[in-house]
Amino acid sequence: MITEQCRFAMATVLIVVLIFLKCSKEMVVAENYRVSAVFVFGDSLVDVGNNNFLHSAARANYYPYGIDYDGGPTGRFSNGRTVIDMFVDMLGIPNAPEFANPDTSGDRIYNGVNYASAAAGILDETGRHYGDRYSLSEQVVNFESTLNELRRSMGSWNLTRYLSKSIAFLAFGSNDYINNYLLPNLYTSRFRYTSKQFANLLLNRYTRQLLALQSVGLRKFVVAGVGPLGCIPNQRATGVAIPGRCVDSVNEMLGAFNEGLRSLVIQLNSQHPDSTFVYTNIYGIFGDILNNPETYGFRVVDTACCGVGLNRGQITCLPLQFPCLNRKEYVFWDAFHPTEAASAILAGRAFRGPPSDSYPINVQQLALI
């Protein structure tokens, strides 16, 4: 006869075995992905709160931002999670803390750091009317300071391996258009460059910084293209386009940049066989969402969930403003940024999608290298 004590012992063993199997499975998944850390460079699309610590007008650390995020407003320009939050969840590693936070040091940096800054661009001047922000070149310098801290805590061999198994996500270019080239009353770039010349300028500066990151040991890169900016509420609110249509002239000028960025990725992969560069076709993915909203469960594609003015795109979310209730049916959260629901589709397709979404491989395949 099995005593009560034996039953308890057997149950305990069973629980331990189940826990071991579950943990082993999770460890195998994490090991298969072979990702040491995620380092994030970019603008407000992937900023997790760096601008909270800067003298900047480009902030999202107030309600209703974060209305659907655990913990409320954090500095994310979304009602909830952003694309980068979803990427790290799929990779099975902790989210990278913001660089500007004084607490981001020690063992907090081992899973990566987020350097992204709202209003930032590839060009140092981009977004200056918002005040302080970390441009691309400044974010690379900030990464190098993180690298110095890592170098002190790791041996050179361990650091080399650690960096080779890390992923760098970069999302730049949008602000160089909407907060520079498309604001001729504030910036002179529109007068000095044709749209193709401007795209070449951005690509040359971008190349320089990508090579700087590669030269210090990073080997896996995900470079996001620019989405259809002519379709965001901010551009629709200009009144340039026919009501209900995107601003085609804006979308057309992005072709040179996106095509050039994809070609750059091909070139870098050829020139640096020890590294892998991935181009994510944000324009194509987002364009598909806008053209086939019902397929993805969206009902509103031309108006922001939160904002003021035409299409709620002339002034973005004001503090304590009451946003729309059916947020999962909106593609855009505010004048510039997607809702959490739209970000989930972008992240999912970039992570697992075909070469038309992520080229030459997707993020999941990159993580397995």
C-alpha cells in the first residue's frame, strides 16, 4: 500500500521532472537561437524611453501613451508594445534597457542596450527643432561606451564571441524625411538636394556607421527600411492629397532610399562574409496592411487613434487625452506611429516572413546562425 508520505514524494518528483523538461525545452529554444544580446539603434519607432532623460520635446512618458502597456507610460511611442519589444519576446531574451538611464550599467547591459531616440535621424541635424536627441552617429558612440564597460568585465575572447552572437537592430530614415527634408521652412536640405541626391547622402552616412559597428565586432544586423510615410496621419493632415488617399509624392521619394538600402545590404554581405546583414521591407509589409486592412482585422487606416486635427494627425497625443476605444481596429496610434496591433504584424512578418519581407533571410533564421 502506498502511504501518504510516498504519494507526496512521488508527486514532488513528478513536479521536478516536469519543471526540468519545461526548462530544458526553453533552454534548447534559447540555445538554438544563439543570441547573446540585442542592441537597438533607431528613432521613436523603437525608443523605449531614452528621451525621458534628455532635454527633448519628443517624449511619450505620459498618458495615454502606454495605456495598454504593463506599467503604463514608459517613453514608448505606442499604446502598448513596440516592434522591438516583440522581437526580444520571440527571441526569448530580456528587453534591452535604455542607454540614457543612469541605472543601465553592470549586469543590466549583458542582454543588450537600447540607444534609440525619438526625432533622431541618420543626419545629425535631423529633428533638432525637438531639442536633444541621439542621432545615429551619437548612438554609435554610445554603443562604444557600452563596449568599453563590457570589455572591462569580459576577456577579449569572450567579448568577441558575445558580440558575434548578438543582433544589432537599426531603424533610421523616417525622421530624415518627415523631420528634415519635408520641412523646408526649418531645414535647407530640400533646396540643396533632389530626392535621389538626398537618399544617396543618407545611404553614405548610414554605410559609414554600419561599418563602424561591424568593425568593433558586431556580426548580425537587421536594417529596417522606411515605411510609406505618405500614408501616416501626419502627412494626410497636410491636405496635399485627395481625402482618403496617401500623399503619393512623399511615398515616391522614398523609393530611392529603400532600394538603395536593400542594395547596400547585398553589397555588405558580399564584402563581409563573416557578417550577415538583413533588410526588412517595412514599406512592403505596411503597404500590404494598408491595402488589405480587413485581412488583418483593421477597420481604420487613415486616422490616428489619438491626436488632434485632421485625421488626428496635426497634433499628436496630448497629455491625458482620451484615445479611441477600439485600438485593435486602428493601424495608427498617433500622427506618426503604429498601434501595438499593427506593430505585432510588422514584427511577426519580419521575424518569420519570406524574402519579400526580410532579405536575404528573416530574423528568425539570422538568430539561428
